[in-house]
Amino acid sequence: MHKPDTLQANHKPDSQESQMSNLMNYANFLYNQKNYENAAVFYEKFLLEAKTINEETYEAYGRLSDCYVAAGDVNKALLAAFQSFASGVPHPVICYKIGTSFMEKGQVNLAIFLV
């Protein structure tokens, strides 16, 4: 069992990891409350500050895209989804979101290609 002073010495409340987790958690909270406009702001901030690419990063891109769809801005939704491609191999969920966006724009051939 750790002593309290040992735990406190290892705990860094202002660490980058802690701040990133707080950003993502708050963005998710806003998203779940259907407050998409403000959620988008925090997903964007999270993505600007992200140092590594992982499932959480792809989730943020996907949810950011969803926020823009909810706001009726399919072009911004597509841009958010395509930005994830700069992070590495296209994520399947992101490709699906892009395909869905093209379907909503009536561009079925592009949608079929991506989905």
C-alpha cells in the first residue's frame, strides 16, 4: 500500500494528460447534453492540443463531425472527418461518417466508394 505522501508526489494535477482528459470529458458531457455548438469548441481544443493519435483522438474527430451535422453544416462535418486522415490510417468510423455526409449531400457515388 502506498503512503499518502508517495501518492501525492506522483500525482500531477496539471499534467498534460490530465488536462486532455478533462477537455475530452467536458466535450463528451456537452455532446451528451446535445449542446453541440459548445461541444464542438472543446473537441477542437482537444484536437489542437493532442500530442498522440489514439482511439480517443478518432472519437473526438467523429464527434466533432457529428456536432457539425447536428448544426446542419455538412461541409464542416466533412472537413472535420477528413482532418483525421492527417493523423494516420483512415479510421473505419470516420470513413462511415464521410460516406454518410456524402449521402446527405446526394452524392451517392462518393458515399458508396467510402462506405
